[in-house]
Amino acid sequence: MSPLRRGLLIGGGIVLLLLLLAIATLGVMLRPAALKGRVEKAVHEATGLALRIDGEVRWHAWPEPKVTIGAARLETAVAGTAPLAQWQLLAVEARWSPLLHGEAKLESLTLDGLALTLVRGADGALHWPRLEPAAGAPAEAGAAAAPRALSIAQLSVRHGAVRVVGEGAAAALEGLELQAGVHYDPAAGTLRLTQPTAHAVARGGTLQTDGLRLALDAPAIAVRFSPRHLEASRLHVRFGELEAVARLDGLLDLETPAGRGELTLAMPSLRAFTASLGAELPPTRDAEVFGALELHAAWRVEAAGARLDPLRLRLDGGEYRGSARVPAGGPAAGRPARFDLQGGKLDLRRYLRPKEQPGEPFTLPVEWLRAQHLEGVLELEEAHAVVGVLQGVRITVLDQAPDRAPPASR
């Protein structure tokens, strides 16, 4: 599963769980008797999951309706597994006027101390429990899950966490803070977030640091579930020292997939960032190379893979133009990524192995590039090498077996 789809699955799953809780709590606002039992029953009948409320459930009718639910947990039917979701406090506020007119509109839904636990299988995919009405649930009790648009003026998650367990290294988003306006229309199969912002710290997995800060914001994000489409005119993401701005032209089809837009990336040190992700760049004679990076490109995603074209890249004071593409499946399917770049002047001596290292000191990191399943061509107007200044240099990297070494340069 691609990082994009995995991220959308996690984000969409969080929001949909909150919406199910909002729908169940909305029914309590209209029927406040036996609050705790009604909430637990409504969630079970709508989703098949077991909601266990350990804290108090309180109802306030004046001046406007408000329900608060203390510590609770949402459990699956799988014995011995951690709760799918748990929280310390859930507070829902509404207004009487839209409720009395049959409109599912909430002023706010706030979750404090939300913790989600997701299980990753051997295939690397995140396994969600199947959400469907409980067997034997009476038809009239399914009203909470009936197609009905729900709006939340302000959704807030405070002091949250998302943990991934199971196969592979455990990973987590901790200190999650989420704010957004929400409109969910199950009949149309659409979910829209207005002014979403999220902050968290990523830990575990392949990360080699104590944690990388993650932040996201956008004017709006809209998702259609069947067929799966994503709409986001602008998405701003910060992950550690990496800052990315992605623009989407129209809709991103998540099933084909298909979409296009623009992408801008910037980071103060490529070497430091890749090291934080557990991918060490090769040592070089000049320790300052693989430093500040800026990238701007038009991107396109289609069934055959992803493409950046045209692409403009600035690294270590040099500027390069061209294109790059990643076939569908990437290295896991034996398909290397491809780059074709043209640049002006480059001092190749800065990228040579350090003199004090054993082995051949005067080689480019071609073996390292090949290990990353990269191939392509870099053309330079002028290159400074150990033997002098070269004009019209063409450096080729091929993704093939080590015993079939490609020509390194010409």
C-alpha cells in the first residue's frame, strides 16, 4: 500500500469513527433517558463494535443541548487485542433550532485523549474492523445509521495518538491535535473537511530519531468514497525539516489512480532528512554536499505510475531540469525509478569518497544509486573531476546486477 493511500486510510478512518460517535450521540440529545445504555446500544447496532463507557454521561438541555461522555473504549470482537479507540472525554454541543427541524447539525465535537490502535498485517496493509449493523438489530434501531447528512461546525481532537502494531516495527503519531469543520453525506458518499489543521509527532517505524514533527493544513479536503476521489486545491505539509506544498488540478482518482497538479519541496539538508528516515546517504569528501534542496515540478499520477515533468531541482548550489518517474509498484515490483536531468556546472570532486576511507577513493556513488533501484541520465555542460575540467559530461546509472556494471560516465 502506498504512503498516500495509507495516510488517507488513517485520516479517513479517524474522521469516520468520530462521525459514527457523533451520530449516536445526536440520538441521545433527542432522547436523553438512560444515556449510557442508549449510546452503547446505538453504536453497537450501527457498527457491530462494542462501546464500553466507564466514565459518566451527562446531559444539559439549557440554554442549548450538550452531552459529555467520560472515559470510554471502542472494542472489536477479536479477543486479546487492544481497543480500536479510547478516549478520556467526549463533548458534543448543538443548537435546539436545527435539531427540532430534523437537521443533524452540531456546533462542536471535542475528543480529549483519543487513542487509536491499528493492526498491520503481514501484507503491510492496515486491517480495519468491518463496520456494519449488528446481527439481529431491530430495523427501527438503525435510524442512527440511516443515510443522513451530518455537519460539525468545529471538530477537535486534543492530546490524541494513533498507534500501528502487528507485523514490522511499531509506529505512532503522538500528541495529535486536529481541528476541522466537517460535512458528511452518507447518501452521496462524500466527506468534506473545511480549514483542516493537524499536528503530531511521528515515532517508531524506520525513523532513526526520537520523533519528527508532522503538520498539515489545507483550505479544504473533500473525499468521495465510491468511486474514491480526493479533492484538495492546496495541501501544505511539514515533516521534520521537509516542507511540501501540493496543488491538485481537479480530482485525484484513488482507484485508477489518476490526477495531476504541482508540487514544491524544500529542506535545509537532504543528508540529515534521509538519515532521520533510516536511509543513510554515502559518505563524501565534502561533508556539506547533499545539503539544502528545493524542488518544483508538475506531477501526474496514472495507472502506470507517477511522473514529475517538468522538474526543476536545486541542490548544493547547482540547478537541474528534466523529469522523473516511478512506475506502479516501484522497487517492490522490480521496477526502478527513472530520472533524466540536465545541469550546468558541477564539481564532481565534492561527491567522491573520503580519502581516509579504505578501498577505491576516486569513485562516484554509483553502487549506492543502483542499490536504491534508481536509473537514469545526468547531463552536464561542465564537470570538474580529478583529471581536470570535462565538457559535455553524461553520467548514466543503470539498475542491474552488480556483475553487469554499467558505464559510470563518459
